[in-house]
Amino acid sequence: MDLTAYRALWRTPGVFALLTSATFARLPVIASLVPLSFLAKDAAGNFGWAGVVAGAYSVGMAVGGPIWTRVADRRGGRGIVIAVGVAWGVVMAVLGLMPADWYRVMPVLSGLAGAFVAPVTAIMRAAWPRIVQGSRLRAVYALDATAAEVLFAIGPMAGALVVSFASPRAGVLGAAVAAAITIWWFGLLQTPGAPHDESKGARLTAPQLLWHRHRLPMIVSFAFCVTAFASVSLGIVAFADAHGNRLIAGVLETVWAVGSLAGGVLVGALPARRSSYVWRRAVLVSAGMLLCVFATWSPVSLGIALFLSGLALAPTVGALYERLGAMTPSSVKTEVFGWMGSAGMAGGAIGSAVAGLVVETFGVRYVWVMAAVLTLAAAISLLHIPPHQPTEAPVEAGLLQEAV
């Protein structure tokens, strides 16, 4: 264990303010997922419709993400984050207040809400190379992925608690109100009207940015991973419902996230003394999903399996962030992370919809079979990605020439 990088991050101005504000700004979005799923299920009477609504939300995110991140690269992030974040809260409030017999309209509103998810994650990840370098950059990406797991530990549990002790409608409305507050904090930390530095190279078109022998496989791999994670999340909700206690969904999501959090903290503290291949970590995620297939006979056994499978999750995602950032010019870093998120949400739309059908047709355990196959496909996509080297230093000029 080597905590030097974490100590250096603590002393770097702006790092923890940005990380903390981004975590709170994203929390309402994560917390709303469980209430939204139960709201759709209660309105329509089946989890197939919950999968459709969740899928529409993911499609909306896939469409909106690249638009907002490209604007943020050009004009700065403050105005975009605040305006889009407030719009998300308004649409979610409409969803929460809508009569139950209007459930056929839910996919439309859910898709609109997804399109208005603020690009907090992309703006933050694009900012890290401007704030820290070297070992601190590798550590902050690991910490970033770990913070995301904190969200998945706290958010679903908070949503499940509100569903259990109040109602799904209250959970959706609570998320809308919280978003109106937290998004302002993150937005006000952004420099107004300050786009990313374009002096280090001309702006790439979307095809130039995406059609790259390393960036494209990483984005595809991330899509496979999120498809798997979205299917597991819906599988957990269905597992809890089958056991007659909806609070189980929040507990299992939290256990899964805590395992990922532990893995992310551990990897971020390991000394970078040798090459690190991201595909190896993805294989471990696939093995963890396979373990869950044989653990669905009780909440305790599934919780243990989810914790073990989560240990490789944040390290894998953090390595994907680091590799993608290292292979992208500064002038389009926000946009490439936006495309990464959109690809993930497109995969998540498929994962949520298909998982709902799998639960209804074959049973809950087969959701983890699907997740194991998808994460194995993610590992195969990463076989030719260069490993992280301890002495690696990004060269902007070389990246730009390679990109075009």
C-alpha cells in the first residue's frame, strides 16, 4: 500500500471540492432510479414496463450527453450544468406528480428526463488532467470511480428507503428537489465562460474523435459494461420484489457498491510499478457476475456474491477513464467522455429492457448470466488497448496527429 498519491491529492487545491460537489450533484440522478422503477411497475403492473421506462431514460441520456458535452467544451461548463440540471428536476417533478393511469406517457417523460441529465461526470473527468498529473492523475481517476460507487451505495439505498417508508412517487419528487439544490454547487465551481484549452490542437469532428483504434474499443467496452450493470440493477429490484421486501433492493445495491468502493480504494493505493492491462480487470468483473448466478437462492448468498463481484468493478471503470483520457486531445476531452457516457446509456437502455423480459420469461438468476457474457465481451474488446505504464507521460501533439 502506498498512500503518497492520496496525500498529494489532499494538498492539491480544488480537487476535493470538485469531487465532493460532483458526487452530490449526481446523487439525485442515482437515487431516483429505484423509485422510478417501482413507480413504473406499480402503474403498469409488471416489471417489463419498468424496463421500458428505464430504457427510455437511458436512450435520452445517450442522445443528450454528446450535445451538452460538446457545448461545454466550447463555452464552458457553468451555464450548461445549471440550466440542464434544473430542467432535469422539472421533468422528474412532472413524472412524480403524474396520475398513475397516465403510465403510457412515462417512457416519453423518462426519455426527456434522461436527455436533461447534466454533464457533471464528463466535465469533472475532463478537468482532472488540467488539475493533477503523474501518479496523482492515476489516483484521482481511481478515486473518481470509487466516488461513483459511493453514489451507488448511498443513492439506491436512499431511494429504496423512501419507497419502503413513503412511496415511489415521494422518491421521484425528492430527487427532483435535491437536484435543484446540488447542481448549483457544482455549477458555481466552474469558471464562467471558460471552455477547455484548444490551443494544443484543432477541434476534431465526431467521426475523427470516435473512429480511432483505441478510443472506439474502449467506448464499446464501456457500453457492454453498463449494459451488464443496468441489467443487474433491474435484476436486484426484481429479486427484492420476489422476496416480498423492497428494502432488499437498496441493501443489495449498497453491498455491491461497497465491494466496488473497497476495490477502488485498494487499487488507487497500490504503487504503479508495472504495466496494467484493463482487459484483465474486466475478466474479473465477468467472473464475479458468473459467481452471482449460483448465489440467487437467498439474499445473504447473493449479497456475498455481489460484494465479491464488486471488488473489480471500480478498478476496471477507473482504468477505462484513465486510458480514454490519456488517448484524447485536451480540446475534446469533455466530449469524448460524453460519448462514452452516451454509449453506456445506450447499452443500459438495451440492458434494462432485455433484463425485464429475461426476468418475466426465464427468472431472475438469468440476468446474471447475461451480465457475465456482456462483461466478457467487454474484456475481449480491450485486448489491444495499450497498458498503463508507470512512467507514461501523455504527448498532446502525438495524440492529435494520431487522431486525425
